[in-house]
Amino acid sequence: MKKRLIALMAAAVIVVASFATGCGGSGSNGGSSKAAGSSAAGSAAASSAAASSSVASSAAGLSEEAKAVVGSWASESLKDYIYTFNEDGTGDYAMGTSKKELTFKVADGKLEILFKGDTAPFKTPVKVEGNKLIIKDSFDKDVVYIKK
């Protein structure tokens, strides 16, 4: 009876861990791990490490595409929403009085942002046209940011 209770409790922990790691972080477009069983936590950790490594590797040297986004960009419609992309591949996203740290890279016309604390990067098409940075939101609508 005691072994059965322990097995049920272990299964409950695995289910909860699977659910928690499968929900991903805020601002991500998919990429969450769907692994089941005891490998769910390991898969999420590996996925997080790969995502961090992938995005953070841009700090070693930015591509020409990434250099085009370096600077601060204020939302055309919400002036207090500002992306800042630094030359070292780091940055932040300010939303009014709160800020979220990030790392980024740009390749093949796609901007990849990993917000601190998230396990999967946010990926979006990106264009720089003069003083405008244009990305897509999760509804595939253009969002325009103006260079500050």
C-alpha cells in the first residue's frame, strides 16, 4: 500500500512538472517542450540552455542584420514601450515604468529575442526601413517602432 501511494505521488509530481514546463514563458511564439514523464524537466532545462546559448551567442559578434537594429526604438502607437538593443547582443524592453532584460540576434530577416526568465525565445520577422523598425505581433500584424 505504501509503495502504491509513493508511486501515485511521484506520478502527480511528474504531471505537475510537465504542465509547468510545457506552459513556456511570456511573449513566446511556441517552442515549448511537450516531453512527458520524468524527462520533461530535463527537456525543459536543455531547451532553456539551448535557447540561451543560441541567442546569447550573438554577443560574440553581431551580424550586419543585427547591427541595423542596435539602438532604442519607441512604439509608434504606445510611446512608453521601448526596445533597446545593445551592440553586445543584450538589451531591454521598457513598458512604462517596468523593464525586462533580453538577449537578441537577427538572422535571415528574423529577430529572435530571449527575455530574461523565459525558456523559449520570441521570434518575429523584422525590417528596418529608415528610422522605422517593423516587427510582427502574435496576430501577424505589423508593429512599428521609431528610432530614438
